Amino acid sequence: MATDIKNLTSNEFNDWCPGCVLPDNTIIGNLICEGNQEFKVGDKVLGSDGYVHRRNEVMSHIHKGKIYRLKVAYFGETTLTHEHPVLAVKASEMKNKDIQPEWFETEKLEVGDYVAYPIVKLTKDIKYLPISYNKKSKDTRSKELLKKVNVDKDFLRLAGYYIAEGNTHNREIELTFGKDEEDLALDTKRLFNKVFNLDATIKARKEKGSIEVHVYSSYLAEIFSNWFGEYAENKRIPHELVLLPAEKSLSLLFGLWKGDGFINTKRLRAGYKTISPILKEQIKMLLLRNGIIPYVYEQSAQGMHKKSYSLEVKNQHYNKLVEAFGIKSKKANASTNVISVMDDNYLYLRIRSLDTFDYNGPVFNFEVADVNSYVSNSATLHNCGDSGIVLAVKNAIVKANLDPHKTVIVSGIGCSSKLPHLVNVNGVHTLHGRPIPFAEGIKLANPDLTVLLDSGDGDTYGIGVGHFISAGRRNTDIKLFIHDNGVYSLTKGQASPTLPEGRKTKSLPGPNINGALSPLSLAIMSGYNFVARAQSFKVNELADIMVKAIQHKGLALVDIMQGCPTYNPEFTAAPWFNAHLKALPQDYDGYVKDPSNKEEVNEKKLNAIKMLLSEDPDNMHTGIFFQNEDPDTFESRLEARKIPSPVSQKIADENGNPLTDIEPLLKGLEV
């Protein structure tokens, strides 16, 4: 029975977390911000590089234990597990002219260190927004709307007014200003006429102490609702306007500020208040792109008052804001307390507190294309390097048309070995260094099963290397998907057998003094008939190689170069892999056309070994190095000797009585 990706999502929650966040965190997605429980596969999220990327996978499980509350200057807190990697800079490194953020486990951070928050890089200017609506056939009274609206200073200021003070209902748009804001009401009326060629009506509500501006157009009301939101709690800035060049966005910010903000030229402070969490984050983005850092505060709901958010601008950032708005004011003094530093790529925010609390509930993590990172309201977070492999395994199961009920994933111990918990097929979580004999036993017990083995480089090439070599002698039809990041990640980053000599990881006191094992060469010489290498950040390519390994009859190895942002970030990040891992040359041919021709088999093995010997740690290849569809598998040898598999043997009669008599065996053990 075939399946799809959705059905392969496991509901088995494990109690070990490879770095996750709580569901009440705000995650920045497609420049629109929602709680992460709202996100779906295919949505876009902001990455550590300042651009948006596709979310490939959403993972969650139950976490019982300590949760860290990471609180930074300006932007507030993020709640996450102790191992979750955070992009940060240690306090001692902030003195350097060239600041280079690194990934740190949350528990390794300290008060006074700085969290790196990306500046949105994506910019796209637009000249106009299209206006699309369906006019009712019997509507002869409504005024025709324009086909498009120019995105200029007038439109942007009007948009700011509406987002701050407007709502839509029935057949109209309404904006409500204070009794002393007649100038804003008049400006709004003028702008509706100039921008949309529509008349507006001003009504003074003395009993309410307000001035209302009404525009009677059901079509434009619906358009405004779609663009900007209908009520205060769902107000937002359209994605296209968030991407406008920084200077152009100032007209939008000015309209917002005139509507719902304040500028106090006596106290030299400015602020904006909203009950929309999306709008709060979008205004923060626009301010940052203009070099203005706001303080962001959250006020809990009380009585009839809903939860709200305040953005406050002061010190040197107040000076930038009033100058950008063309408002005369004396200069505020720059802050002497350095709690933030900004360069072209990141805003660095000092950690103000880092405490823990007990938690028992769901936590989330995401697989994000290209950068394997995402951004909360106050921190930049990395997803686990295993996430891409989880998605690739699911894709491979679907593409290979496997029946989940007849598929088994076997694992050992390590970060990689939680994969059986995350894929909705049969799973066996075994012993350190011993997943291969378990997998072989399962396959021999029931040859009808497809047996996949997910394990790590330390588990397989170090502790379990004896089993790894012996497996080649047997050629059992199992598939080894090995997560290779050069370190023992679960036990804090010691060097694994594949870490090249001379490389220093975070937990090593000095550069590695041991040479690196070549697992692909070892596999070929041990008798493996399918040997390949791929990388975890290119999920589709990895899944395609996995499918070929699954379709191969016999033992197969896919060595997966995998990211470890915590202990080996420099040499396992996506940019490093993309620069140092290249596809095998187009004229390379590792496929054995005639398995019975020993000369061809040996020639292809020798070519593969030569290719591997030509590599160095900074220049390696991905692809299938050797493939030999040799029919001589361990299962075929057993079948030739007429040794039946255990699953085919009858062990009880129709009444459930055992057919095996163990008495002779027991007597033979008597002393």
C-alpha cells in the first residue's frame, strides 16, 4: 500500500529534543508573523541570511523538562530547549571590528552575550498595486474603481492612516480620529479623492469625542480588508509593501505614526501601540531597515483590554525617526549603555537574562530550505541537521512506492537515531554501534520487509565499524543511510572517525590529530555493491539517491554529509557544503553493466577508489560512486540452501500449541 508525505508524519512523541521551541513563540514567516502552530509545510519563513525560504517540514513532539527563557534587549524573549542552536556572539568577541556570529546551544550562552538578529535583505520596489473586484451585474449605482493604484507617498500615507485608525464593515470604510485630529481627517478625505477618485464624508462625533471619515464603496471596503485587515487585531501590511525600499517605506510609517503613534518632543521619545502581533513585527522590520531600533514591549490582557504591543523609540534612534519624518525636535542623547550593535547583516542584541522553568507539553522544530534556520521575534534559530534527512527519507518512501506497513527503520544511538520516532513506519531504536546486526536480523527473519538503517558516523564507522565491514561480506538487502557530520553530536562533539586531521571543532581542545576514515572506500573494499554520497541540505537530490539505493537489490550505503550547527558549524553549514561538495563529473561511470564480468566489476571498483583518493577534505564529490546489481545476496544464498526464513516457518498448530520441542535442547544443557 503506497502512501504520501502527510501520512508519514509520526504521532509518536519522544522525550528527547534535538532543539525545539515552544508553540507560543512568534516565528517570522514570509514577512508576516504568526505563532508557529499556524505554519504549514510550503510556507515561507525568514532565514538567518535575511531572505525568506520555503518551510519543508514541521516537526513536533512532547517535551518534559527544563525550558530556557532567553530574554534580549529591545525585542523580548524566546522560549526554547537547552540544546537549541542560537546565532550569537560571545561578549568577548564583540570588541572585534569584524563580528562573526556563530551557533551556540542555548545552555552555553550567558548574560552579556549578544544574539544576532538578521536585517531583512529582500527589497522589491513596485509602481502600483492591481485592483481586482467583481462588480455585481445589477449594480448601476456604484462608482467604477481604478484598475490599479499607484504606490506613491500619498497611497502609502493613506494606507498607514487606515491600518492605524480604520476598519471596514457593511458597505463602507471608516477611519476614526481624535477630536483634535481634524487635520488628519481632512488629509484622509483629500487622499481618498486623489488616490482612488472617491469622495469621503467627515462626521464630527462630539458625544464620542471623535471625528469619523466614511467612504461608501463596498468594493473598496473588501479590497482594503484583504490588503490591510478588517479590524485592529488582524491589521497587517501587505507583503509587497513590506518589501519596498527603506526610504520609500517611510511614508507608510509616517501614516501609521500619525494615526496610532506618538512623538513627544519634550521627553524625546516616540511610540506606537497595536493589538496585532503581525503588525508589531512588520513595523519592527521597517524600522530596522531604516536603521531605527525600537524597544518592543508586550502588555497582557486585562479586563476588557486585549493583549497589546508597544514599540518605543528613544535615544539616538529617536533622532533618526523624527529626522526621517521631518519633525523638528531637539536631539536626544545617545545611550551610553551598549546593548545593541548593528551592521549590514545583523542587529546584535545583548542577552539580559537567561533562566529556566519546568514544562510538559508540545515543542516544535522546522526544516527550512537552503539555510536550515528561522527567526523568532527575538532570536535567530537553527533547525537540527537531521531535519533534511527526515524529509528526504519520507520523500524516498513515497517515490519508491513503499508500503509503510512493510517498511522498517532501524537506528542506533545518537542524534540521527531518533529518526524512527519521526516517520510513521515500523521502527526499532537499538544499541550503540549495533544497528546493522539488528537490521540484518529483521531482514532475514522477514525478507518481504524493506529495511532502512539510519545511524550516525560515530555509531557506524567508529563503535560499529566491525559490523560495518562484516555486512559487506554478507550483502544482505538492507539500506544504510549514515548521517556524517564529523562529530559525536549527542555526547557534546568529540571527533568522529570521519573528521579530517587538523580540523578543530568547538569541543576539541586543539586540532584533530587523527587521520580521517574513508567510509566509501572501506565499503567498496568490504563488498558493498551500492556506494553513494549526498548532503542533507539538498533534500531532493538526497531523496533521489535514497530511492536508487532502495531499488538496488543488496546492501547499499548512502553517506550523508550533514550539518551540525552546534559542534561543527564551520565545516557542515550549507554554504560550506555548496562550495566544497561538487557532483561527480558527467563522464564518470560507476555502474557495472555486467555483474558476471569480474574484470568490469574490479575496474569500476578501482575507478571509484581512485576518485575517492583524488579528493581532499575541502574538495569532495556527491553522487553514486559504485553500483553493481549482483544477484548474489545473503538471502539468495540461504534460499539456495533451502533454509527457510523464520517468518515462513510454522511455530504453532491451529490451536496455538507450539510445534517446537525444546526438551532435547534443555537436556543437552544439563550438567
